Amino acid sequence: MRATSNPVFKNLPRQETGYAGFGSTAAGAGQLGYQYGNQQQYPQQYQQPYPQAPTRSLTIDDVVTKTGITLGVLALSALVTYLLTSANSGLAPLFVIGGGLIGLVLVLVATFGNKADNPALVLSYAVAEGVFVGALSFMFTDISFGGAGGAGMIGQAILGTFGVFAGMLVVYKTGAIRVTPRFTRMLIGAMIGILVLVVGNLIASFFTDGGFGLRDGGPIAIIFSLVVIAIAAFSFLLDFDAADQLIRAQAPPKAAWGVALGLTVTLVWLYVEILRLLSYFQSD
């Protein structure tokens, strides 16, 4: 039984019918649902398809609307932060650390506290992550922080991020790549490998200049970033599949906030890595 690589989507229903929203049955026919150690990891109210009730159930429109609101709040927060850091560059490191840590804590609360469908928590994450993204974008482009100068690279990263998102949505919708248990295991294994390498590189950098060379802008760093971007892109397939399962299970409309949170987490990860890769070429 497969499980999404995005931790926000771990609490999802089990269902055996075709796709409802993002794609067609060809995109993921086979075993559906989510288990870990043969124990279901989603709230009791999401374990079975919802019975008919006077209130409506989750639709793809709900997912699109809530995701759009979440990204809009994040973009506004990022823009305000970028303008503040442009006026006072000393604020950038504080915003990056503070926004990143707060965003991480909120995601952990949403994941392990089963609160991913809480709109206040999701929008708070969007604000915090917007502060992180805005300040980090400034640092990648500001000369005083080693950037190449100019905001053109930010626009390129945004276009690249949503281009990858749209491309993976087409891949999922057409069933070009099937989300199977084996695919999921391989992807999660790759993500764990990346985490180990990043942590190892950080530790090595304390003893050797540049560590393993994964983030120094050289050929190895470029290849590593391309691999990370590819894995982040493939993670969208699991996120789309997880959202479909909620729709098929007739979850309540508020579940769309959890989908929005999960997709936003992946989008931010992809954007930051694309921005990092572009910075390597700008610095040459």
C-alpha cells in the first residue's frame, strides 16, 4: 500500500474506485490507500467513504480554491518581506531563520497533530513560509550576500516552479507515470538519501571548506540540485494521488486546506532548489 512522500498527506482515506479529480484511472490503477506497518494512519472519520449527508463533499474546485488562497497569502508575505529586506538587508538572515523554523513547526503540528485541515494553521504557515521565501530570494540575488544582483532570477525560478508543476500535472493526468507502491518506495528512499547527504555535507563543511561539494556551486553541486529538483517534481505525482483519494472518499470540504498545505510545501521546496541552481549559473 503506498504512502505519499509529502508528510502532510499521511492522513488519507482508503478507497478502491477510479480517480475523481486530478487524473484518470490509468494514472494509478492498482492498490489504493495508505498504511504503515499494517496500521492505518489517518483519523477515524477518514477511514471509510463518507455516508450521504445534507452537506456536500470535497470537490476539485475546493482544492483549487484553497490552494490558490494559500499561495496568494504566501506570495503577498514573500513580496512584503522582500521589500523590507531590500530596505534593510540585515533583516534577511533573521527572516530566513525565523520564517523557516516557524514554518517547519507549523507543518509538524499539522502532520502529527492531525490539524492539516485547519485553515488558520495553513494560512499561518503560508505567512511564515512567505517570510522565509521572500528573505531567501533576496539573499540569493543581493550582491552583499554573494548574489549576482537583480531580481530577474526570482522571476525565472517562479516560472520554472510552476512550469514543473503544470508538467507533472499533465504527466499524472495522462497516466504517463503510474503511482505504484514500488514507485513510492523508490521516491521515498531517494528523499531519505538526499536528507542524509545534505546533513552529511553540512557536518563535513565544519571541517572542510565546502564539505562534500554539494552546495558550493561546482559541477557536483549542479548535478545534485538537478537530482533534487527531479525528486521534488515526482513528489507532485504522489500529492495529486493523495488529493484524489480524499475526493473519492467524499471528505468534507475543509479537507481541501490539507491538500493546499501539502502542495504548498512541495512548491516551496521546488522553488528554493530551482533558485539555488540558477544562482550557481549566475555566479559563474
